[in-house]
Amino acid sequence: MLDLQKLFHAKEKPTTRRGLLRAAGCGFGYLAMAGMMAEEAKSAVIAGNANASPLAPHLPHFAPKAKRVIFLFMHGGPSSVDTFDPKERLDRDNGKPCPIKLPLSFAKGELGPLMKSPWEFKQHGQSGIPVSSLFPNVAQHVDDLCVIRSMVGEGVDHGAALLQTFTGTSTFIRPSMGSWALYGLGTENQDLPGFITIKPTLSHGGAKNWSSAFLPGAFQGTAIGNAGMKIDDIKGEPIEYLLNKHYSPEQQRFELDMLQSINRRHSEVRHHDPQLEARIQAYELAFKMQSQAPEAFQVDSESEATKNLYGLDDPKTQDFGWQCLLARRLAERGVRYIQCTHSYKWDQHGELFVKHNENAKEVDKPIAGLLADLKARGLLKDTLVIWAGEFGRTPISQGGDGRDHNPYGYSIWMAGGGVKPGFVYGATDEIGYHAVEDRMHIHDFHATVLALMGLEHTKLTYRYSGRDFRLTDVAGVVASKIIA
């Protein structure tokens, strides 16, 4: 602290007015810096350590409804008018020309007339929410679902739509929602990654969809295999190069301590570069994971009843069932954000009836099993489950028996994590092409998910290249109607 008395009465060297202002200015600067550091210190809640790991749990902006997220991604774009958004007019005007001016389409030359859904819709549960016969098992849990029928995005092609769904933008490389959640909240388990994506797709943006982009590398998603791999190929080594088969844990610890000592000195010279700090933390996490990760991925250790609940006893449901069961195991071990991907199967420009039937059979039982298991374990109340594709499909036919891409009004659903159960939000027009009531743009979707996790999306920012960035850019409105 600056001692003004000594400054004024110093005999050795009289102080000029300019010197006084310069010295006092430094003092004011230190005061300002201390205030900023105090604000940052509030977010570190482990042992009150402001220099804690970037993955250490942070205080949310307000009380959260959800502690974690499981995102079930249906890559390709399921048809909303064939799943969760029935349209009587399509039944009535099947085969008639589309009554509205068509928006930008992906394959305009092959588009035909209105096409009714080949599946029957029935009301289920006390809520009476209609679900098509594609999802008989999920329909049994409809009273836990919050169905959103008014999603809107800009991406007409898969690449742009995937990027916007996961990162908020269809044209730039930006951090994914999982990375933002990890940046804002940290993770409860310091021995496992806080953001894990299971069998992600390598197409349509690939790693950009789980990238931390300009956020520190500690918030990057960790991929477990990829969409092109079989489960048996992943089980042997879920995280590539995790286990060191040549050195004992003691030898590895000694080697890592030496390396970290060098990295720490290097970090001090570089004034604690965040990217280098992230690398240091990544080394530590990788070492810790050797003890916890193998056990977390031992899905086969579950009881036969549990594995059958997820459909692991059926070759058709085994793949996605394994993903969902692994997601539950990771969720109960404190992983903050988990993605499961059913890829790349829902893009039915033709053969809609055959392919959507096949796709739904692969995921219906596993998803229902996940919802039932989370609820039985008391996890659903603070786990936000999201089911979504990158867009929906048109109410008009394409190529005779298919549907084109439709980002202008499509359905997703959420469950648990503080959303209203047995609730329908928003609506599309009478043919299911455009959202017309309570439109939920992807920015609004992201703002709402962050709000459920206790984060104010306008305050979750990161300064990069001279400006403050956020997941929702300069938009986004929380859909408070869906919050319980």
C-alpha cells in the first residue's frame, strides 16, 4: 500500500508533484487490479484457490436447475411432422401443391406436393402429447418430455446446420456449447474430462462441433471413438493413448513431475499463457484418468437387467444403447456435458418410410431406457436430456418418397434438468413448414440451456481478438415458459 506520509516527508529525495502522481497512479492501478483478481477468485471454489485448475467447479451466476447435460444428437435431421408435430392438413391435402411460397431449399428441383405422414399419431400419458408410432418406447415417457415444436435455424445444408446447432454460428469456427458450459462451470470430477462426446461424426464440420476454438484447450471436448467405429473397437481403448503400457504409475508420475516443472518455469516466462496452462492441466488430467477412466467405461460390468433396459441384448439397439448407458455412467461420475451421436442416418431425401423406421428402432428403446434409468436413480431431476437433429424436414415430398431439409420450423425435446414435464412449447404453421408461435431460434435454445445450468448467457463471455464473445453472440432470449 502506498504510504503518503513517507512520500511527503522523505529527506533523501524530495518528491515532485509529477512523481507523486506517477507513484499514486501505480497504487490506483494495483487497487484496480486487486479488485479484478478478487472477482475472478470468486469463481474458484476448491480450497478457495484462485489458481485452481481451469476445470475446477465454478459458482454459477444463479441457482441452477441442471448440473449436467446429455445431448442425444440425431445426425441427418429427423422429420418433425413424422415424429412429434402431427399435422391434420397434411392428411387432408395429401398430394396437393404446397400452398405457400417455398423458402430456400437444399434440392429445389426434386420437390413435390404435400405428403402426409405414413405413421399414426396417438396421445400418450396424462399430458396427452401426441407421438408417432415411430417411438413407442419414448412415448411411454412423454410426461417427462418438454416438446419444442418451434425451433429455427439458418443452415440449409448439414455442415452449416451442425455448426450452428453446436456452436451458435454456421459460418465461423467458434467454441461449442459443451466448451462454454465447461468454461462457465468447470466440472465436478477432476479425474475425468468435463466434456465428452461419444462416437461423434467426423463429417459436416467434424471436430469443429466439439472444439473449444479460442477458449483455452482445457475446455475442448474429448472424443470417444467416432461414428465409423464399432463398439468392440472402442471398448479396448475408449480414449486413444490413455494407458502407458511401458512404465509403471510411479515412473510416469516422476516423468510427469519433471515435465511439469519445466512447463511451469516456461509458463512464468510467458506470463502464464492460457494455452500453455491448458496443456499443463491436460497432462495432469491424462495421468489421473488412467485410474478412473477405465472403470467408468466398463459398461459390461452393469447388470444384465440394466443392459437389456438399454437394448444391449439386441444388435439393432446395441450401438446407441451402449452410448446411452455410457452417458449415464459418466453423468453419475460428475462429467458436466456428454454428447451421444446417432450418425449419419436421418437424412431421408428418399425412402423415408423404410429408413426412418430403421433409425427409430435403433434409438427408441435406448433413449427410453436412459430416461427410465436416470429417473430411477434420482438423476433426471438435475440432468438435462436433449434430443435433437440439426434441422427437420419439409412437409412436401422429395423424389416421391422422401423429404428435404427444413430449418424453418422443427421439433426437438428436452427432459429433466428443470424443464416443464409433459409440456409443449411453440407451434409451426398448419403444414409444419415455418415456426409461427414462440419461435425458438438456436440462439434462444442456447440461452435457455445455459440458464437451466445457472449461467446468464450475456455474462458468459470471453475476450478474444479485441472483442467479447459469447455462445449466443449478440442475440438469444431465454424461453422462460419452459422452465419449471
